[in-house]
Amino acid sequence: MLQAVERPNIYCEMLGPDQFGIIEKPLTLVEQIYNQVWLRKITILVVLAVAWEIYGRWLDNPLLVPPFSDAMRALITDVANGAIPQRALSSIQVLLVGFASGTVLAGLLTVFAISSRIGTDFLDTMTAMFNPLPAIALLPLALIWFGLGAGSLVFVLIHSVMWAVSLNMLAGFRGVSTTARMVGRNYNLTGLRFVARILIPAAFPSILAGLKIGWAFAWRTLIAAELVFGVSSGQGGLGWYIFESKNQLNIPEVFAGLLTIILIGLAVENVVFRFIETRTVQRWGMQT
Amino acid sequence: MASGATLASKSTLPGMGGAKAASPEAAIRGRAVTDTDPGRHLLDVRGVTIQYKTQHHLITATYRVSFNVLQGDRFVVVGPSGCGKSTLLKAVGGYLAPTEGEIRLKGELVTKPGPDRIMVFQEFDQLLPWKTVFENVAFPLKTTGTLQGKAADERAMHYIEKVNLTDFAHSYPHTLSGGMKQRVAIARGMAMEPDILLMDEPFAALDALTRTRMQDELLGLWDEIRFTVLFVTHSIPEAIKLGSRILLLSPHPGQVKAEINSVPRGQENSDEAAALGREIHEMLFADQIEEAPNASGG
């Protein structure tokens, strides 16, 4: 049997702000330390280094795997005597030229691609053809065309960077919301101004991802090219340093060369790209 | 180009509002009638048919829609989903070309988007995420060359104050709530002082409480600035509350069912408003049953 029960209106008194217990409590020191991303990452690196050291000593064959400490010693020595910085600088110079030209060309190609249908088809076809083609496979041809020198390296670098970056840029531009586009057109933005002020910032997460991939591709291609035709780039870069050291059976130096490449990669990823990310896509809330 | 004209026209506003009230009370039923004095019209939509193609169909969104918006009007287009009201607004914005008929703003044919008709969208992503609230509001002023430097900054700040967002002027949009984002969008539109503000269901994605508050705020802003707004909604109460004049569109394709006056300001809860609401509801949904299967899209 349902019975209608008359219920009164209920009004409650609220507590003042001083009557609460804990509203905000600081984290413990351990929690605070664990929250530091860089600290967690460094821990991972330390664990890996220790594992390497133990394995190297247990194996006791420096020609196969020298312990981490030997590799570090070789690294420090060659950094101190200027051998590695010089090689790294020579590699980075070529790398930056190739990466920058590749990115600029990718940008031009993508702008052409979004502004006309034939441009889209062109970019689609070109990336389908050339993206899977390893840049290093073009090196023999490049050496014939541009001779033994930085020119050939820049050519293969452009090839390795351009397609990956333009694919990402195009995907980013295509993903820009209709509303954002309409907003831009509402303010009479057309052509390059539209691209610069609406499309590029709106597609920036994709563009940044493309740049990262392009950067990694460029490194790989460059080191591979130097390992094959290293002496061609004047005094030789890091790849050539590794190759030379191996020929002289200076295995710790080989590892030092590899470590340098890794360290530069980490620095670029965690300093340069991280900096760009925090200043742009993270601040804009486009990436969490 | 547009800025000078806009400023000049603003000053004539209150007078024009009076002229509108004097127009004959005759509720115009059926196809809207062309006014005899087109010089007074701010926006002139004449016999506009809009068709667009999808992959498989040619869709007629609106069919021979005509109406006039006067200076200072709060002109609301209301209709069920799929009546082409958003499409119509996009055509006024210049994003779509009508297949038939013409749209004139101050006697000039609308052919492309322009800063004399600023659009406020329903979507929250209309704010550019890489700009702060302040930069978002100042952006169109600077980029269209309406104002430069300090003048633009001051105008932007002025309208940010108007929508009560001074404290958030230097926040990025992703840190704001939906209602605040829409306020920024409205401030950005009004800072341009366009001839007409086009609003495409700007409050539809908000919760009911925020929505009511935003409606009140918009009316408050209108009392202060007397801008002209063309507002699209599918909510009849919203149309009655916000509109000074209401255009009813039938669904699929959108045709003018009626163009009527709303109740006076502040009487949206009166019996008169309720009667008007019922009348509009009956007109819009008289043929609901046969139209229901088609009522998709916006």
C-alpha cells in the first residue's frame, strides 16, 4: 500500500571555511620525488648502465662488449681531447642543413597540396613512391650527381626528411576543424596568411610529430651514410668515427660513438622538442 | 572598409529600433512579404534556395526563403532539426552561395565571408587554442586591420570586461568552461562591431543553468549596445525570450512558415509568451508525423 507521506522542506546550515578539517594536504617527499619525470627517466638510465657494467665484467671480453665504465672512459677522453665534439659538430652541421631544407621543402609541398587538388594528388603519389624508399639507397646516385662531399649527404637527408614531414603536415592540415577554418575566413584571411595564422598553429601537434620523425630519420640516414662513405664529408662525422674505431679494434671508442649519438638524440628530444612542446601544444591544451 | 560604416550605423541605432516597432502589426503568414522600403533593411534575404550535394544526393536545404532584418533587430530563426536554418545562416555568412535568390547586406550582395558579418558558432573550438582570451578577441581586429596596436588592445579589453572575463583575459581557452568560451566568442564577435552578428545555436552545447544565464547576459549586452543579431535556434522558449522578431521555418526543405513578433522584453514567462510558444509549436509540428523520418541533419 502506497501512502502519501508529507515531507517537509529541509534546509541545512553550512559550515564556515574555518570549520573544515584538511582540505589540502601536501604530498609526502617520496611522492614528490616520484612525481618528477626526469628523475624517473634517470633511474631507468642508471639501471640500464648498471646492467651493462655487470654484463661486461662478467663476459670479460672487451672486444665484444666492453663494460660501461670503459665506454664512458673512452667517451670522456675523446670528448676532452676534442675528437668527438669535432666529429659531432661536423655531423650536426650537415644534419641541420639537410633537416632544415627538407622541412622547408615539405612545407612548400604541403601548402601546394592543400591549395589545389592536383597538388594533393602530387603529394600523395610522391609520398607513396618515395617514403618507403630508403634514403641510403640513393647515396650511390647522389655521389655521382653531387660528388664526394656534403652535397650528397644533404641530398639523401632531404629525401629522408621531406616525405615523412609532409605526410604529417598534410594529415595535420586536413584535421583542422571546419569551425576554425570558417573563423579564419570570417576575418578575411586567405592564402598564405590563412595558412600561417590558422592552419599551421591548428595543425601544430601533427607538424611537431612530423618534425620529430623527420629528425630521427635524418640522424639514421646520416650515420648510415657516413658509415658507408664517411670520408666523403670532409673530415668525417660520428659515423666515420665509429667505423674508424672499429677498424682499429678500439671497441670502447665504438661504444663511445654510439653513446654520443644517443646522448645527442636524448638532448634534442628532451630539451629542444620538449621546450617547443611546453611552449606551444601543451600550453594551448592540444596535448595533455 | 566595414569599420567606418559600422561605427556610423551604430549611432543611428535607437532611432531605427523605433522605426521597426512602428511597422504594421499584421502578422505575415506564409511566404514573407517584401517590404516596400528596402533602403531601411540591414539584411535582405530574398527568395533564397540553397542546395548542396552529398555523395549520393542533391539536398534542398531551404526553398525560397525571404526575410528582412532591420537595424537593432534580435532576429531569431527557429525550426526543427533539418530545416536548413544553420545552412541559411552560413549562406548569410557567405560560406555558401544560394542556388537561387540573393542575400544583400546594406544593399551589397553577399558573395564571400567577411568581417562585417561575424559568426558565433555552437562549437567550442571556434576559439583559437593557441591564443589567450585577450589575443582571441584582439585577433580579428588586428588581422582585418580594423584597429591597430593600442586601440585594438583597448577595444578587446573593453568587450572582455563587458562579458565579465577580465580575470581570465590571459588564460588559454582550454582552461575555460563551456559558457566562458562562448562568452569569449561573443566578445570577439562584438569587438568587431559588425553590421550583424550571426549566432548559430551558440548556447546549445551548454547546460540548462548556464544557458539561461547566457541568454540573460546576451539580452543585457543588447540593452547596452543595441547590436543587430541574427540568431538560429531550435528551442522555442529561447526564440521567444531572445527574439524581437521570429522567423519560423518548416522542416526539409526549410520554407518560411511565419514571421512574427515576439513578446516584449522580460515577459518570456507571461501567459502571452506561453500562448505564443504553443502557437509556434503547433505551426512547426503540425505536419510532424509525415516529416519525422526525414528530420535528420542540421
